[in-house]
Amino acid sequence: MNHDYMAQLRHGEDLKVPQLCGMIFRLSVPAILAQISTIIMQYIDASMVGRLGAQGSAAIGLVSSSTWLFGGIAMAIGMGFSVQCAQRIGAGDDKDARGLMLQGMAINLAFALLICLICSLLSGWLPRWLGGEAAIRK
């Protein structure tokens, strides 16, 4: 039998420990799978770049910290909006939650386009600023 434990929580009812553990497990599975798929993709990327040779691997390694930095900022923006949406959903205000999610996607898209423009403009200089040798800058 499938119970809606979230509805019980919204109505202020207490859940037993096994129910809470089951709900936590079901809610955590997508995040765990996302992290596993991210790691697998990083291995695939590293193996593909490794076929390019030492210079290709060095070039990717040189700018990977910048990629992680900008990706992390974008993820943080998304997480901030997710927290606000979760609070709205918990309060039963689904309409505001949808509006916040649309706002979050629009702001993250605008941020991504801005960062894309800035990174495109800096792409010729960034490897030099990061100390990359002339052989791997291109």
C-alpha cells in the first residue's frame, strides 16, 4: 500500500522512524544517482581527453578549476531557488513555488549567458593567466 507521507507531514502529523527512513531513502535516491552519473561522466571525459595525449590532458586540467568554479556558482543559484520553492511548497503555496522556479531558471539562464560571454572573451588569456605553457594554451 502506497502512503503519502508528505501529506501527513504537511498536516502536522508525526511519522514513525521507519516511515521517515523510507521517505529519506526515496528522496535521496535521485541525488545519489545524479552524483554517480556526474562521476561517471568525468571518467568518460578524462578517458576521451587522455586519447589526445599529454598536452590535451594538461590543457583540460588547466582550465578545469575555472569550469568547476562557474558551474558551482550556477548550481548554488539553482539551490537557493530550490530552497525557497521547497519552503513555498511546504507552506502549501504551489502557485508561488512555480513562479519562483521560473524566476530561478530565468536568472540562471541569464547568468549562464553572461558567464558564457565573459569566458569567451577571456578564453585567449585565461590559460596564460593560469600559468599554462605555450604548447597547451591553444
